[in-house]
Amino acid sequence: MKRAIFTLALALFSVVAISAQKPYVLKHTADRVVKHWDNATAPHSNEETKDEYINEKGYAFHTSETLFYIYNGNPAKKSDKCIIILPGGGYSGVVMSKGFRIAEWLREEGITSIVLKYRLPNYGHKEVPLEDAQAALRYAREHAAELGIDPSKVGILGGSAGGHLAAYTSTFTPDAEKPAFAILIYPVITGDSWLGHISSYNYLLGKHRTPDEVEQYSLHNRVSATTPPTLLMLSDDDRVVPPANSMLYYKALKHHGVKASMYTFPSGGHGWAGKVGFKYEKEYKHLMLDWLSTLK
């Protein structure tokens, strides 16, 4: 009898274990998905050895291939702009589900977008997410006719660590290839131990980073006169990435004469872009579209 009970318990445990390991399939409404490259074909590898895993919330972990989820703008409202969306996730994951929701909204407004599933830096491979973001910009420009966009109007949008990647791309990319504009939502900007989201820097630069590396990848230090026009959006009560991150970047943009606007909502905490139920959803969407309309 005891053996039968033990055997049954072992079988149930095995079923639960297998179910827990079953990967979740990303749900999206993209018009097309393009695999651009992976660790074997990209310029650099993040040396990820674990299998990619996607959880039930639509968060991707251990990414080792680069995918473009392409959302065509509504033809009835067709815009000639294109936005590369870089989901956040602290550089430890990629929150694809929120990126998809933003893309679906932009589609309704006639704006074509590409949600990027980028390869994560995996404790120190800092060049990898950057080259994926740059590849998405090149892809949009090279396929501008097919996408129905102006190749000179390809911008970038990112929240949290995705905001860091958007600012990273805006400041580290050669001038001729920089995005036309950038939208940074509660971005990680500084590696300062008081103001920064230190976990993001652990993944980006590694746990044994030097003070010089932290300063170099604290992106307000990288702003120049050729940094693209930038919109910053944040919440005053954000305790994950303090609003001072955005303020540092905004101050640097203004110092160098770059077109920039910044909006701070009274509440909302962290992670509200692409999230259902944000109190100021209507306002942030209106402000973003209004700002985009001011770009030449």
C-alpha cells in the first residue's frame, strides 16, 4: 500500500514538474515576425547557455535570438513615422506583453512599430542589446518602402531598462545612424548607488564593474548636441527607478540644446506603460502623440 501511494505521489510530482517547465507561447497580434539573428550569427554573443523561457505574463528570459514583431499602422490614419519599441525588464528579462500593448495602440493611431525581443546582456555583455536595437533601426530604414514609412523618421521608445537601452542607443550610436527621436518612460539612466536601479547595471556591466564603467554607461554623461529630440515621461511616486534619473538626462539634453520635453504624473509608480488600469493612460497617450506631432 505504501509503495502504491509513493508511486502515485511520484507520478503526480512528475506531471507537475513537466507542466511547470512547459514554455508559455507569446500572444501577439503582429502582422509579421522576423528573426534577425541569434548568438551564432550576430556580431557578438551574450554567451547564454540556458534555454529561453517565457512565463505566463509574457516576459522572456535567457534570450539568445533577436526577433522583430512588426505592427503596421492603420491605413486610415497612416503616419510616415516608425517607432522601435524596447520593452523593459531590468536587463534580466524582456517584458514583451507590455511592448505588444503599446504597439497595438500605436497601430490604431496609424503609427507603424517594431517590438524588439532583444538578447539580454547576461552579466556584462553590454554590446549585445545595443547592437540588436541598432539592427532594428537599420531594418526599418532598409524596409521603409515596404513598411510605408519615411526612413528619416524612425524613432525609438523604451521604458525602465528599455528606456536605458533607448537612451544608450541615442547616445552611443554614430550620428548618421541615430534614431530620429526617442521616448523614454521612467528610464534607468544612472548607475549611482542612491539614484540608480543597481540590478540593471549588474546585468548590463556585470557585478565586478569598475567606477569608470558605471560613469560611462550612466547616460546623462553621454548626451551631446547630436542626441535626438527626446520625450521623457515618469511618475513622481516611482520607487523602483527614481524620477531623478529622468531629470539628470533632461538637464543634460537642455544643456546641449537638444529639443526635449518631460512630463511627471502625480502617481502611477513604475511599469505603467502598456499596463491596463493606469490612471493617467489617456493623458500620457495624448501627450505622446502631441509631442510626436511637433517633430519636423
